[in-house]
Amino acid sequence: MKTLEEKEMKIIKNKEFLRSIAHQIDLLNTLGGGVSETYTEIKKKKKGAVIRVWAAGVSPEAFRVVLHQNQITVFSVLQNEENPEMAIPMFTRIFMLPPQVDLSRIEAVYKNGELRVKLPYHDSALNPHQIDIKHL
């Protein structure tokens, strides 16, 4: 008969069990009020703006960026591996976009633990020109 210590060692060696329990603990922590530490920053540049998002422990696959009219929503979700339909939101940020942003050219890039949402301005916003006045 195996001792309790031998049984515990067998459980610890079972990597699949450890991955499963770690995921469940993370899921329960989020459900119990745990949050993902996030930091967002908006950098305005000459040709556009960039929304930069850092979220501790959030994988690139967990990020979502949704554009609706002049509003962009950046959020992340924690997926349950056993039940892919079950997802817990980890953070959400909503940004109202100014009219000079070219909505058709927005792009999101994840690199080195940071999500960047690039908001390029319309070319017409960058190059003002004079409108001729017609005499009637």
C-alpha cells in the first residue's frame, strides 16, 4: 500500500493535472474578484495615435479589439480550455475616436508583451487645403 507522501508525489508529477488545476485556480481567482493588472496609454503622433496596452499574464490570443462606429473597445478574456464557450472578461477599455482617425486603416499588433492599436489619421486631416469661394 502506498503512503500518502507517495500519492502526493505521483499527483505532482502528473503535468496534465497540474496544468488543469492551475487553469482552474486562475479561473476561480478571476471569478472571485481577481483582476488582471492593466496599463493603457495613448500616444498622439503627427500622422495618428497609438493605444498601447500592457496586461500582466494575458496571452496575445486573449486580446480582442472591436470597432463600432467611432468607438473602439479593447478587452481580454480568459477562456476555459474544457469549455471554450465559457469566457471571463479580464479587463475592458473603451475609447471614443476623433473624426480625423481613418477607421478603415486601424490595425492592432501584439509584440513583446504589448498590444498596440494604431489609429492613422485621414490624409486630408494631415494636409489642410484652402477651399475656393464661388461667387454666385
